[in-house]
Amino acid sequence: MSSFSIIMIVLGLGGLGFFLGRSRALSMSDTNHQKLHSLPGYYGQIVALYTIVPALLILMTWLFVQPILIETRVSGMIPDSVIPEGGAKSLVLADVRRISGGLDALIAASGLSEDELAQLNADQTDIRKQLAEVGVAIGTDVQGPVFEAAKTFRATENVGRFWMSGVTLAMAVLLFVVTLLRITPDLRARNTSETFVLSLLIGASLVAILTTVGIVGSLLFETLNFFKMYPAKDFFFSTVWNPQFRGGSDLGILPLLWGTLYVSLLALLVAVPTGLMIAIYLAEYAGKGLRSFAKPAIEVLAGIPTIVYGLFALITVGPFLRDYIASPLGLGSSSSSVLTAGLVMGIMLIPFVSSLSDDIINAVPQAMRDGSYGLGATKSETIKQVILPAALPGVVGAVLLAASRAIGETMIVVMGAGAAAKLGLNPFEAMTTVTVKIVSQLTGDTEFASPETLVAFALGLTLFVITLGLNVIALHVVRKYREQYE
């Protein structure tokens, strides 16, 4: 049974539990519910909660633990002799997973029984060809131990799925019946329900914290493994980025860091002044009719997928800058450039700055405006000397959000700025960023334990530290200026 089916059954059982619990409570009360400790709906809630939540927790835990246990078991079945030279066992395990997924399609297409499948041997049967016929592509010939591991993987996974379905549904049914039978007029259903919901809210709050801890922990752990293989001094101070998966790599971060900061700076130079002026106009000058139309129209830019912006940079902005500015001035001949990515990314960031700044400016108390006007200040003087200083903490937050978005952007840089890792000041030259190289280093069938792959985690950790530094600076600015206006 699939996970989706289990979830639907559990949710359906929980919904049934709510109505039955409420009906049972109503049957035990009088007309005004005087005999019940809580309202009837709370009795239905506790039945639904005890039916759904523990079962789904078991399901999520099972889905997390089962693949780890299966891969650990199957990994021991793969001898070193079937691992390609210069490859890793993880690549063979990937083939095992693909073959395992294709066996179900193979059984359906060929009409094999489970017993006949168990008797298949990769050395005697062209398994690779049969798998290709059902849409499962394997890069190399299927060797006997790999095929046996795939059959074990499939069998173990099916057994695990069977027990997962049984245990999850049994838990849901058991708690459904027990909670329903526990309903009495004296049961403190409201207290139980509210305590349960409070625990869920606390658990949901911990998800963000634990996710952050997990991300930082994984980055830190893999970064330490990288620095055991590659000197930290060369990584942070080398000006050459030239990964070679066969050895002899130069993995200096400085060209990538320079490209990231260069593109982000150009984007902010476009987005911050434009967005801030839009926010001032909409908040202080525009009428209600124009504001009601203009603000949603500008915010539409934030909903456009970044791939569309990338295509716009590749097809329109890049060729325009090359043909009408760079080539005539002799500054470059490529449509991929830092300026192309910076301009398009700046357009994308305008709604982040304008919408947040507009909300912050509107939140400035009207009394501050009236006081300024009362002292004889003009509207422009009031905006410059009263409103903007008062709104500065929020504007700094908007700029920080835009900066973080710019630093983390990938698709626009790939299609607009290219993939050349180099140091330079010419904005019409192609460059690349840290995020682009993180993707490229982790893409493809590469050995995970190699420095060329692990460097992606070092790049990610460096980017995380930079973003954290921006947050600290912004927090300092916010605290410093907020004290003057509270």
C-alpha cells in the first residue's frame, strides 16, 4: 500500500472518529449539555487527534528509517569487484535502486511470477535489455551481484511497506477504538484537546529550529571532511577555480565570491533605489485608485518564475547589451555578462524592496507627519527628515531580504552571466557565482567522497556565514536607529 493511501485512510478514520466521538458525547448529555465537562466538539477532536497524529508520526519515522536500514543491508551484498574503477559504491547503489524500481514494471510487462523473478540471474539473462524495454536505463551491464542486491532491495522494501501499512493502520484503529470508548461525561476533553494542540504547535515551532540545526550540521560536517582532503588556505586565498575530477584541482573560492558579490551589487543598485522610490510614491503621493492598481501590478514581478527571468536575460537583455553597448565600445562580445544578470535580477528584486518599504512607510504614525507639517516642513522635507529615518529599520530589513535573495539566486546567473569563474571589473564579461558552482559540483554521477564534490558544502557554508554576517549588521543598524524613534 502506498504512503498516500495510508495517509488518506488515516485521515478518513480521523474524520469518522470526530463525528462518532461527538455523537457519543451528545448521547450522554442532556439538551443543554449540562452533564458534559466540555462541549461535544472537543470529544470529537480528541478522537480525531489520537487517531491521526500518532499514526502519521509512525509513518514518517518508518519512511525515514526504512531506506537507511535497507541500504545498509544491501550495501554489504555488493563486492568491491563490481565497483567501477575510480567510482564509488554509491553509484552502484543508485543502479540497484533503479533496477529494483524497474523489476515491478518488468514483472508486469513479461508476466513473470515472483518465483520466476527470484530464479532470474543477471549472468544468464539479458536483464539490462529487458529493463530498457520497460523504461529503466542502466549505464553499464547488470552484473550478477548487483542484480541479486536489487532483488533483495525490492523484496525487503515490499516487506517493509507491508509492515509499515499494517503497523500504521493498526495503531490508528487501536487508538480510534480506545479513545472512543474512553468518552464519558466527566472526561476533560477540552483540556486534553488543547494540550494536544499546544504540543503540536510546539512541535511545529521546533521544525524550523531543528531544520536550521540540521542544515548547519550537515554543512559543517562535510566541510570538515573537505578540509581534511584539501588545504583551507588554498580554498580561501587561491584565485583559480579549476576542478578536475581526476586530480590536480584548483578550488579557490575568491573568483566565485567576487562574481557573487559583483552580480548582487549590480542587482541591488537597480532594485533598491527603484523599489524605494516606488514605495515613497505609492505611500505618500499616489491616490487610492492608482495605488490599488499599481501595487498588485508591481508585486506580479515577484511571482514570475526565475527561469522566465533567465530566458529574458538570455534572449533579450544579453543580446541587447552586447549589440548596442559592449561591442560598439569594444568591451565584450558575449551576451552572457555580469551586467545582464545584475539588471534582470534587479528587476526581479524590485517587488521585495517596494512592497516591504511601502508597508513600513505606511506604518509610520500619522502624528509624526502632522508634527512636521505643523513646524512648516514641506512634504518632501517631511519624507526626507522624518518618515525615512523613522522607517529606516524596516527599509534595512527590506534591503537585507533583497540582498539575501540576490546572493542565493542561481537560474538567472546561469542563463545571464555564464559559468566562467574569474576575477575582473568589466561588467560585460561572463562570470559565475557560488550558488551556480554548488549545483554544478553536485550534479552528475560523481564520487561523493572526492574533494571536487565536497567543495560544494564548503561553498555553502561560506555563503551561509556571509548571509549571517549581513543579518548581524542589519540587526545592529535596526537597534541603533530604532531607539531614536521609540
